[in-house]
Amino acid sequence: MKGIVFTEFLEMVEASFGLETTDNMIVNSNVPSEGIYTSVGTYDFNEMVSLITCLSEEVKIPANDLIYTFGLYLFGSLGKAHPEVIQSYNSPLALLYSIEDHIHVHVQKLYPEAELPTFKILEKTDTSISMVYSSSRGLYRLAHGLIEKCFEHFNGSATIAYELLKEDGTEVKFDVTQNG
């Protein structure tokens, strides 16, 4: 998993829960990197699992809720780091429709070893999109947060429903309908 995900996660934890909680999470997770990440590095996904698990125990918030919150946070961070990607679109649905064919292609150029989820578009209208998220990591709640924040970025909102196609969250169908 790319280091930018780790560095942004630590920033979110510190901003939301404070430095002491961040330190406790890192110490209690006993991760090999000792919580030292660079945005361009690549780290074992299990380190993220350990950090989220320890944070969940520390702050008494379910891990999936923390992952969703991180998705909300991460959209803004990625948008600041790569504004050219988001500026290419004039609506949230256009951006979502282009995840596979444009955004992930751009990410792969920047980070060739990145392991990205896939998004298969099932149906698209002027006001909705239906797609299947697939990833061995099962971070569909992160995707949920990113999708929601995408609409906020374009000064809109959406009704986002999801259905686990596989119980472990490695395949999830999202139905997104733009509000108003």
C-alpha cells in the first residue's frame, strides 16, 4: 500500500484524536515500520489493518466507521496533492465514471506498483451510477467516503447505497444517485 495513504491516515488521526492517541495507536500496533512512513514508500497492507484495529480499540469506534471517515478525509488530501485530476471533471458523476479509464491510469503512472481497486460500471444515467468495487483489501467503506466527498467537492450530495456481493467486502455494488 502506498505511503501517502499511511501519511494521510496518521495526519487524520492526529487532527481528529490528538497526538497522544496517534502515538498510542502506533506503539500498540507494533508495526514493523514503527509508524515511520514516507508518502512515496510502499508498505504492507497489514500495517494499515493493525493501525486501524488499534485506533478502533483506543477510541471505541468501529473500524469500518473509521475507514469511512478516512475516505472522507482522503478525498481532500488527494485533491490537494493532484488537483489536475479533479479539475478535469465538471461533475461528480463524470469523475466517478472515469475512475477506471482515467484516474487509475493516472495513478498507475505516478505509482506503478500501486495496487488499486477496480470499479466496473454497470449502469450510468445523467443522475446516477451503479458500479461494482472489487479489491482484495475490502476497503469499500473507504471508497464510500471518497464517493460522498466527491459530491461535496462539486457542491452536491448523493444517496449512496451499497450491497456486499461478497461477505468479506472484497466485492461491493454501489448505487449512487445524485440529489436534487
